Amino acid sequence: MLEEFVREVEFGAVEEALKREKEGKSVPPCTLKGFRSGALPLFSKGFFPWRGLPYPKEHAKIGRLLAQFQDLSYRRVAEEMVPFQQATFTHHLTPITSLFQQEKRRGFQEIDEEVRHFLAQVRAEILPTHSFIDEELGLISERTSEETLLLSASGCKSGMGAWYFRDVALVNFGPQLFPLDTASGFGLAGRGQSISLQKTKRRTSLSYRCRVSAPHSRETGIEGMEDSGYSRLWVTSWLEKSEGKLSLRVEFTGPGSLDSAAFVFYAKASSCLIAGSHQLKPRSLDRYEGPPNSIALQGERGGLVLDPEEGFTKLEVIPLAGDESFWGADFLLAFQLAPGGAFTASIHHA
């Protein structure tokens, strides 16, 4: 019943209107209202923290329906949705696997196919470069010929961002509750608050406050989306990208226990070098556990270096399978927080 109710809020009304139009009957004006960016919030009547987000697959699916109308009030909404849908691709023209997506809840190919079908329906090609901002969600997406940056103040057990550079990537990063072998306590839970977003030619910055997710097995009614428990933790975050460097300053607040939380990065690379000496490969049984040191993510055509600056007491680096689990990552980089719960870190081109 829950799934039927949540879906009916937007999809059912659009499907019924499209059916009426095809039968030659009168159609009510479209009442769907997008954000100022054109992105369409979905499942706004759901009973979970992240109702009203533009989930990429469902966003494309309802866009395909809207694009079939002769009624211009519906078609106009579909056309306004295109810039957000363009922002869901990397510079490899593959889906940003972590954008409003929970871990291992749906296949990358089905997202890719749905989005491409929608863009074809509105006669839009995937652009090689693209820039997108949504101030209401606190969402930034920038795509050039060799890198893709995503920053988000809102989430659904999804992360704070991703950075793809040439053939390496931080496919996701954000807060995570222990244990580390499951991502059911990963990421942001809901819409960001106190959002401040600035973008110039040389500098992009985002600050906000958002609740931290917690494990909960209850399904939300949206395919592949489970609910969140209450972590009793919030993150206040400041992120800035400038001249090939991404700087992070994050503070955990709230009555929840810092001992139960870490800050993690999910990385995609052919190898991972810790402190210039300890090299790990994907799918290896080897791992690193020790002081928080610099980490070099290495590919065949490029690399990224993660420098923990202050606020961490311990680092674990765990090789992963590199399949569709954990958003396609090859490594999990997990930093344990120091007392006080505030840290700074930076990432730059190798």
C-alpha cells in the first residue's frame, strides 16, 4: 500500500492525464512544479527524510511520460528537466553512480538506459561539457573533457559528493556509522539546511548543515530505497574547489556518539598508495590500518591525492570488489574522528 501511495502522487496523475489525452478527452493543466533549476522533486508525500529529491532514474522516467503530451504545460516541464538530467553523467558519459542513489540498490545500466531514453525523447544529446547548480538542493555538477565534480547538500543515504579525474575517482564520500562492511548507515539524510552556494570561473564553494543517516531496514515505497533511523548526528560542511584542489572542512554535532561514526571515501583506481610506501590493489586481501596518512589514488592516465590535515586519529583502507557494490568503488578509505568531531582534508590532482 505504501509503495502504491507514494508512486501515485506524481506518476499516477501523469499516467492518467496522458491516457485521457490519447483518448481525445480533456486534460487538466499540469500541476507538477520543479525547482528553479528545472529539476523535478519526486515522492514529496512520502514518509521518509528525503522525500522531494530528483532521483535520476525516476526523474527520467516521469520525464519520458511528460514528453509524450501534446499539451504544452506538460511538455514544458519535461524540457525544463533536461539540464538536471545532463548533470547526472560523468565526463566518460556514464552515470554518476552515487547521485541520490543508495548502495547496491539498483543497477547502473538501468539508470543509464532510462536517462538516455528520456534525453532521446526530448531530442537532447548528452553534452561533452556541462555545468549545473540547484540552490534549493545545494547541488553542483561540473563536467569538463577530463573531470567531473559533484557536490550535494542533500541526500538519501547518499553522499556529499564525487570527483572523477581522468581514469580515477572518488565515486562517493561522506559520514558513515559503523560497521564499515555495510553502507546502511552512510551519507546524508534529507534536504540540506542553511545552504550557501557560490560559483565563479575559478572557484566553487558550498556550505550547509544536514542530518547523518542511520541504519533502518524499512522500505520507503520507492524502488531500491530504504528508510533511515536516527543517528542523532548532524554535519556542518564547507567544501571548496579551486585550481585542481578540493578542500573539505566538516564538523559533526549533536548528541549522537562520535565513536560510532567515521568519515569515508569510496575510491576507484588501479592502485592505492598510502604514505608513499604501502601499496594496495583492488580485490586484494591486504589492507591498511594505522595513522591517518596521505593516500595517492593511481590510474593509467591520472591520479588524485587525499591529504588528511587534522581531526583524524586512525585510517583504514580496505580493497573492494570493484563491481556494482559500493557505487563501483575499488577501495574504502575510512577515517576515525578525533574528539570534538571536526576535521579538515584536501584532495588534489597527482
